[in-house]
Amino acid sequence: MTAPVALRAARLLPHAYADIVPDAGVLAADGEIVAAGPWATVAAALPEGTEVRDLGDVTLLPGLIDCHVHLAMDADTPAAS
């Protein structure tokens, strides 16, 4: 079990179709994002012992992953040339 970590930032973009949230934060615990949103909301939910890191003038993109895949390709399908 890892200690919770809260990241505070100037902006948060929760997903591609959302508005940017100013003065925002993300709370992570045990390797998972458990809260994201306005800093006041995230700060109110911080468990005791949470490490808080103020990242300053940055934009957080929580959970951003590279989901670029080629579903039609497998080991037997040659790559296009």
C-alpha cells in the first residue's frame, strides 16, 4: 500500500471533451486516481498523511494513455509498406 499523493496544478483537463478546470487537483492512492477536479473539492477529501505536491503553472491530464492500436494486425499480418 502506498501513501496517497495529491497533485495541485493551475489547470486540469479531465478528458478531451471537457472544459478546463482552473486551480485543480488529482488524488492518487494505491496506484489509482481516486479524485480529480477543483482543488477545493480534492483538498476536502484528502486522507491523513497525504503528500501534497503543488506543481504550479501546469495542466494535468489524469489517466492519459496511448490507445493507438491496429486491431486488424497480429503476428501473422505483415505491416503495410
